[in-house]
Amino acid sequence: MVGVGMDRYLQANARLWDNWTMLHATSDYYDVAGFKAGKSTLTPIELDGLGDVSGKSLLHLQCHFGLDTLSWARRGARVTGVDFSGRAIEQARSLAAELRIAARFIQSNVYDLPAALHEAFDIVFTSYGVLSWLPDLHRWAEVVAHFLAPAGIFFIVDHHPFASIFGSADGGELWRRVAVPYFPGPQPEVTESYGSYAVSSDERQGIEYNWRHPLSEIINAVLAAGLHLESLHEYPYSDFPVKPGMECGEDGWWRLPGKGDGMIPLLFSLKATK
């Protein structure tokens, strides 16, 4: 559980993600039609990080409407997806039923999940744009550890917190000045949301509350939860254009243009064991 003050932020974010689910399910970004035709949404980062998942139980935290969860199921994992958005869970269940993919989906925020789910998993997985929605990383890491079976693997790939501090300078050159602090303040960042990261729109979707987490906080939360750090990697590309002007390569990754390519980390992945 989180405090009452934080709970209202999480509820507002859940309402926003309800609205975003309706946008995303028909968006080119998520390409549901391609997924139905057999396309996997998993990238080499998580595929290499976890390897063969056949026959393993996998808990996917903050799964949105389940495309990654179902992609893991297609690779042989016994999957459970969790998200705090009711509409996202409904969409995930509908997709699983339509495609006849064995999968379980539970509506819950991360902090309340131990009260709703009572088992351990070989793998706990979460990815791409998840940590900024969580106010308390130490409690998050405790929940991760709670659901890992002995010798279980935790794997996360997410946007690098360092990249988020830079804004766009005049003239279209990116990340030439610091726009926001790297270290968090006492209150969440508040943003009016129009469209989403996946869909451009002038239609207001709601208010989002985000929390900034330095890389040291992420690592220390995992260690404090009793997990053993196996690996930490950083990448000079992203899964979507986090700023205007980024260019998508033939490999599907987005990079800074010109001399910016390789200058700063845009993603990180972390693997830990229990």
C-alpha cells in the first residue's frame, strides 16, 4: 500500500492510462494488427537478457494491454500480466481470448499486488516507461522480491534517467542544455496530457503524475530488497523518439541525429536474482 496522498496520484494516472488504452489499441505505434498476424513486440535487449523462457512462470508488472506479456507466452512462458488500468486489462484479456493464447491478467497497482496474488514466479519482468509512474522504489523492489521464487530472475529495461534531464535547444539541436533536475524533488511532476507518447492529438486525456528516480536509487532499491545484481547495461538508443528530431534506424531503434548519436545513454537494463 502507499499513502493516501500518493494513492490519489496513482488513481489519476490509472484514469489517464484508461484513456490512453483506447488510443493505443488502434495506433500505428502498437500495431495490434501486426501482433495478431504473429509479430513479436519483444526486442533483442529483453530476449538476450532472459534467454529461453519455455515452461517458466513469468510475472509481467505494468503490462499495459499485454502485447509483451502475450509475446512471452508465444515463446513458451506461463504468463501473468498486471496493470492498474481496468481498460488495459480488459483489452489484454480480449486479445488473449481472440488469439487463444494462455495468459492471466490481473488489475492491480504494483503496491497492492501481494494482497491479490499469492504465488512465486521464475521471472519477474517489466519494461519501457515504467519506473516514472512509481512514487516508492524501495516498496516496488520489495514487491518484486516477494514474487520471485528462489533463484528467480528479475529483469527490467527502461528509459535511462539521465536522458530525461535534457531539453531541446534553439535551432533543433537536441540535448544541448539541462531542462530539469536529475535528482527528484519532494512532489511528483505534474503534466497535462494531450494525446500520448504513442499518438499525437490535441484532445486532452488527463493529468499525469511522474516521479524522477536516479540510477543509484534504482540499483539501491533492488539491492535493499535482498536481490543480487547480475548485470547492468546502458544503451545509446531508445524504443521510441523521446524528443523531437530523433531518427529511427533499420533495426527499429531511435537515436539522436548526427553527432548526438552515442553521446548520452537513452535506455538501461538491469538483471538481478533472488
